[in-house]
Amino acid sequence: MNKSTASLASNNKGKWKDYFTSYLFALPALLFLFVFIFVPILYVGYLSFHKYQLPGEPIFIGLENYTRVLQDEVFLKSIFNTIVYTISSVTLAVLLALVVAYLLNRMFKGKKFYKVFYFLPTVTSEVIIAMIFFWMFDHNLGVINYTLTALGIPDPPAWLLDPFWAMVILIMVGTWRGVSYNIPILLSALESVPRSLYEAADLDGATDFHKFFKISIPSVKPMILYSVVMGIIGSFQVVAIVDVLTDGGPKNSTLVSLKYIWQQAFEFNYIGYGATLSLALLPILIIGTGLAFKISARGD
Amino acid sequence: MRKITYFLFILFLAIILSACSDDKGSTNGSAELDIKDPENFDFETEGLPEYNKEIAELEDRTLDVWLASDFADQPSIKDAVAQFESVYPNVDVNVVGYPWEDIFDQTRKAVGGGNPPDLVHGTGMIEGAEGVAEPLDDLWNKWGKEDEFLKGAIDLASYEGTKYGVPIEINTTFYFYDKEKFEEENVEVPESFEDLSNISNELTTDNQYGFVTVANSWAIYGFIVSQGGNIVEIHEDGSTSPSLNNDQVVKIIEEYTNMAKEDRSSPIPPPQKRQVDNPIAMFGSGRAASFVSGPWDLSLLKEQFPEKYENLGTAMIPGNGEGSVAGGGSLYVPTGSDDKEASFELMKWFVSDKYAMRMAEEMGRTPVKADLYDSDLFNDPLLQPFIETLDNAKAFPIVNQEVVDIFNSAIRDIFDGDDAETRLNQAQKEAKDAIKRAEG
């Protein structure tokens, strides 16, 4: 063995030792990930090929659940509703949060109060928020219809019983929560943009509009992407708001995927079919997130 | 100084926390509950089940008991457990509270996982149908007290003729009305369904509905029963199948929903699954003159709308006087539990005269034994229509949750504009498919 080969071997040995040590440190986290993420996903995959009704045993039925998914019009409708809800609420939540964060980024008195105030809806329970909106929009006892009637409008709409308005109200709730969640993230990103960039733009005679689109937005793009991805994931998990406000109605017009999956798996006890529906949702989430990354990368 | 401030802060926190804690401990001292010589104690006079030597001779064991949260921490339940433990010191009872809406799902998972509790609060009927509950006919026969229970209560705990539970409470629906408004409009209390429709129209003004409908299959089943109808077909072998579109059901649902859709004598029910809040809110706020509900709304009205409670009148549900729907709860032994006998013995204690009356008095839970309604506690005139209806109250006969959901969705859609006959025909087809899927 010549000197260079010996040194290469010793280098490789050192590298392996480094790798080994790194993996050893990461092992608890990897184990956690494996036991609580990968094993359940594999188990969901296993269940999707079975008819499983508790307290019975799973019975292998091959691709039957998958065939049923493709013919399940209610599930397809729930996906469509979820996509409409997601695109609308995530877009509005990010745009509005960006505007509010930009305004909050200016120096003014009471800034801290507003920072806390705008974050409040995020730390409030979803059910309570949904109840607040219900008390506003309920057609029998809600504040809005009470006011409209007092103003002389004799037959105000039954908001939550109209497919269009019911979805609009859900989007409003989602947007409200999303704005509140995104503001601190985007604000901290905006605060880290060097002031000198704005000062230089001022010297060049840039307007607020130009500064917003040419400096602020490009600088916080990674955080916008983060907000969009988190928004997509969060929107696909919405259940409580729908449960409290519309129960998925009228005529399934606000039924969202996760509520339908929960209903099939736990209310009707079709655990295997619920597992298949969950897996069917996975590619949509991956595509949604991938698209968000792609759109974001296009501008770079 | 900082240490003192810190100490004072901790002290303050401890005081606040102890003040906030809702100590619903035993109302009697544990010494008072202790039965030291059970073999010579007069259990019957005390309204308690007889001493069971077989249970006293069992090896030491712990019973895991899952009750609805609003039962688990109640003094009457705690005292029943304490006294049971004093009679059977070999049996430890560990009571845990679960939200009512989660308890069935949790039990199903526990049974599926092979680690069930020993006694659970549910309906008995649904759990029996789903294979989650142990049949209890042998223990019921040995006990020999079935005749003391209301028939509707036994039905609630049974499935296809087998008893899977011991009923702990029963309720049914009846008519609530505002006496003052009825007198103002000079109208009589409705006796038939036709009366209800006409009188509700007469009571309806710009600011007030005559009646409040609900979009819920269980509540509407009360009207179907009251007119002698049924939503299931009973076959020769005793099995049942859904009959959601028979002529009588279609007619009743059409007329019921038309009160909201066409007559406008009722508001359109809200979209939520939970429908119980709207009628009492409408009635309590003076926006409706009548509604149909259960005894639980009597105490709610008394607490939240005392001025309405003063003018409250009650009557049997308008119909042909054939009864109404029965609801309530039962205790059952989950499939696979090893302590069936000891659990059944504890159930007897929970439904004993002594503790049933305490639950009625302290918790407003109406008892399942007919004789207990002779007590002064039930002399309230507002409760008389309820007590009269109990004799003919019938359990909701559909146990498949998907079919219940199909029926609920159909009712909702009819309220939202669908034709009753067409929508119920579709529901019947969907129900048949759902049953085929569940059985296949």
C-alpha cells in the first residue's frame, strides 16, 4: 500500500466515523420518525387493501377499496370543495397578511399591541371561531340577519343554507385564521430586510408601491412560500369549522375531504376504506405543495 | 424580596386553582355510606340490590368503568361506587369520564385492540348490533327484575331480542307551548298533527313563528311514532330493514317540513347536526310559541328563560296518541371483558331505586323503572305528558350509522327544497346499498 492509498483509506475511515457519529446523534429523531410517521403510513397502506370494521379482524379484499374511491362521487366532490376552499383561503390569507405585515413594519405607536392583537385568532380555538361566525350568520338568530331585518329588509338570506354563501363564509373563516397566522411570520421576514435597501430606493425616487413589489416581496419570498405550503396543509385538515358551521351541507357543497374520511372511518366504521381515502388525498397534497414550489422558483 | 414575591405568586395561584376546582365529592360522609355487615343489612328497605354472595366471593379485582363525563363526576355516581365497594371490598371500581360523543368510538377501538374496559355507558342497542357488547340475557334472567323496567327502556338496551345492557335513564319528547300566547290568540293545545299545523299557522305573526321544526331523524321519528308509523319493516323472523319511503313516512315528513317550507309557521332549521339548541333559543327569545323536545329542556328553560318557564305549558306530542320516540342511555359490558358478573352487579347498583332517585333529583336523569314515577318528585304537572308518553315510547329502530346519516341527509335536503317522495325514495335505495355494503 503506497502512502497516498493509505492516506485515502484513512480519510475514508474518518469520513465513515463522522457519518456514523452524525447518524448516531440523529438516531433518536429518526427512530421517532420511523415509529410515528413511517410505520403508520405503511399500516394505512396495509389497511387500504382490507375491509376492516372494528371490533372485527381485517379481511383482505384486494383493490376493492380503490375501485370504490374512483366511483365515489361524494369523495370527489369533497376534494373539489377542499381545493376551492384551499386556493381561495390560502391566496387571500397570504395576500392580506402581506399587506398588513407591510403596514405594521412601519414605525408607529402601539405597534406591539397590534402585533399581539392580530395574532389572537391563531391562538383561539377553531370551534370558538366557528361559533362566533355562526352567531353572526345564523339565519334565525344571527346578528347579521337581525340587523338586516331592523334595516327593513324583510327576508334576508339563509346564509349557511345557500351553497354559494356557505362556501364564502367558510373561506372567510379560513382567511381570517390564515391572515392571523401569517402576519407574524411575514412581519419578522420584513423586519429582517435591510433598511438601507428602502433608503436607497427612496434616493432613487421609488414610490411605496414600487418598494413593496420590488423590495419587500422578493425579500420575503421564502417566507411567503412557507406560508403557502403551511396554508395548503392546514386547509386540507379543516374539519371543526365545517362541523360547527354547515356540517358539510347544503347538499355536500361544503363537505371537505377530511370530514368525509373521518365519517367513513370512524362514524360508519369503514376503517379500511377510510385508509384508502387518506392515501388518495396524498398525491393531491404533494402536487399542491410541488406547484407552490414551482411557481415560487419561476421568479428566481 | 423576589423570593417573597415568587412565594406570594405561587400561593395566589394555588388559592385560585383550589377555588376553581369543582369538587363534586361525595355528598355523604364515607362512614355513612359504609355497610359493615352486609349479610345482615336490609338492602331492600334502603332501595339497594340484594347482597350477592357470588360477587363477594370473587377474587380481588378492579373494574374499569367508562361513563359519560356528565355522569362520571356526579356525587350520586361516586356514592353508589363507594357503597358498592364497601359491600364488596374485593372489587375496586375505577371510574373514568369520556365525552358522550367519543365514548362509543373509544370503546370500539379498545375492544378491537383486545383491551376493553369492564363497563361502559352507551345505548346497548347500537353496541349490541355492532358486536361491541356482551349479551346479558343470562344475568338478566338470574336477576329476574325485567318487569320493573319500562318497555321502551329495555328496548333501548336490546338488539333483535337480546339484551346487551341495563338501561340507566330514559326520555321521550313532548309538546312545549307558551300559555300566554295561546290565550292571547285564543287557540287550543294541538292534539293531532293536523291541529299542530293549523294552530301553528294561527300563532305565526311577523315577529313570531307558531312552531319550531328540527332537521333530525330521531326527533321526527317521535312524530312518526305518534301517528302509528314506522321507519323499519319488521320481518317474520324478527329482523328489520329500513322503510324510509313508505307512504305514511313520506306524508308525515312532507307535512312536517312544509310547516317551514310553505306555511312559514316554523323557521327553516339551522344546518348543524346538533339541532337541540335552536328550538329552545327561539322559544326562549320569544320568537316562537311552541316546540317539541324532551325533559332536559324543562330545566334549561327554568335556568335560562325563567319568565318563559312561568308561562310554560306542556302536552303530549301532537298525533294519534300512539307515543313518541324513546332515548336515553344504558350500561353494557364490552365484548371480551372478563368481569361480566361483577360489572352487572355494579349496574344494578347504579339503577337501584336509591341511586336512580338521587340521579333524578340531582342530575335531572329520568329513571327507567315504572314504579319510581309514583314519587312526589314527579308530581310536577309539566312532567305529566312526559310520564304518560313514556309507557308508549319507542326506541329509534335503525342501528346502522350510515343509514341514520342517509335518513338525516334526506330530511335536511327536503327542508332545503327537495321533493319529499323523490328524496326519500333515493334515501331508501342508498340505505339498502349501505346495508348490503356493511353485510358484504
